[in-house]
Amino acid sequence: MALVSPRPARKRRPAKEAEDRGIASPADWRRTSVRFPLGTSQIVLLVLLIGAGLGPILWLAKSAITPTQDTLRTPMAIFPHGVDWANLATAWSTVHIDVQFVNTLWVALGSWLLQILVASTGGYALSVLKPKYAAVINALVLGTLFVPAVVLLVPLYLTILHPPIIGTSLINTFWAVWLPAGANAFNILLVKRFFDNLPREVFEAARTDGAGPFRLFWSIVLPMSRPILGVVSVFAIINAWKDYLWPLLVLRDPAVQPLSVRLPTLQKAIELDVYLAALAISTLIPIILFLVFQRLFLRSVGLGGAVKG
């Protein structure tokens, strides 16, 4: 009786090779017929993405210190007749962009503070405290995401014009922008999903040690939620910085208008080079925020498990 030799065990692919596997395997990359076209296409795609992303920003930065005639005649030339740094000073002082810049800071900071407050406390109540009616509130909050924002403009404006209990109109005050910005259902659900993935054993241990709801929220939940609060913070500030329609409706006084509202109004009253300089100044904060918090942007993809149910 012939002995059947045991079947040789299959070699497992190295873990690193399995993780690095992409559109082409390492063996394919060693072939010139595959490596050259794929590598060339990747380089071309990278250059196109850099040009599409940085091109408008670099052109705006160049045009901000370029005389108007040079921008109109040769818009793509690099300083054909020198640099005019006075555009920035004129935009900052003469056109009073400094006032609108400070107004924008107040609008962004107030909107950020209220969004963080509402999102963190709302997500904490729905995810950690979980009252009996939490499912109903969660469904109602989720339902508001399906209502178009345009439909809410008229009732929201009437509410700001004649607010209940207060009895005083909030028009031309920063509260008219802060309060609607704080009622952000997406942020509440985003933070709630993140809280759902926090370890419950830590909460039980804190309750056993005598921690109440406020102490649990302040000392346990918030320190563990810095990633999601950072993402919400960046989105809140950028959205408040670029918002145009709602501040235009409720902030009619030029003394309290942010840059997003005031700059289009000044477009016909000032020179093109000064206007482009004002636009360049208005883009500083979003760019700085991205450079400072770029790791949060890149790591926010890793929060997908916190967003999924």
C-alpha cells in the first residue's frame, strides 16, 4: 500500500506585503512594462491635483501684491512690473478690512463654542445617559437632516426677528448667527456615534467610585473625546468663516458684518488689486487652520467607525 505524501502547506503572504497590496502587486511593480506607465500616471495625477488645489491660492497671493493693470493685462505673468505691497496696507486700513476681520473672528469663535457645547452635551445625553425617550429624540434629530436648509430660512428668520421669551429682536447681533449655528444636528449625531464606541467599563468604574453625571462628562468623557471634538471644531470654524447667506440676512449693519458678507459689497467700490488683497487676507485663517490641524483632517477618515452605526 503506497503511502500518500502529505500535501505541502501553503505559504502565507507576508503581512507587510498583504497590507501594501494595491492596484498592482510587488511582482508587477518589478516589471518595466507595468512600473513605467503606472508611475508616470501617478506623477501626472499628483501634479494635476497640486495645480488644481494650490494654483488658485498661489494666483490670489500673487495678485494681492500686483498692480491692477498687470493683473488685467497679463494675469498669469509673475510680477511683470514689480510688487505693490501697499495693496495689503490699503485693504487693511483704508477699506477697514480690519473691522470685518475682527467681526469674522467673533462670529467663528461664538459659533464654534455653541456647536461644541450643544454637540458634546447632546451626544452625551443620547449615548451615555440614555433616557427612556432617547430613541425618539435621536430619530427627531436625524429627521431634521432631511429638511432642506432653504425651507428653514423663513421660519428661522422670523424666530430671530421675534424670539420667544426674550421679546427683543436679535437682528444685527452676533447671537443671530451663533444660536442657529449651535443647533447642528449633524454634529450631535457625529459626537453621539463617537461616544457609542467609548468603553462602557470606564463609565461603570467611574459611577462605582461615586462620579455623578457632570463629573463623568467633564473628567471622563471629554478627555477621551478630543479627536472628534477637534474635527467638529475645525469644521465649525471653517463653516462659520465662509458662511454668506444667513449672515447677510441677519447682519444688515456694515459695522457687524463679517468678511464673507462685506467683501462682495465692496467689490464695486474699490480697485481690483485692493479687493484681491482683501480676499487674500480673508483666506489666511482657513489656511492656517488647515496647516495646524491637518493631522485631524487626515485622521478623520479613521473616525469612520465612530460615524457608522
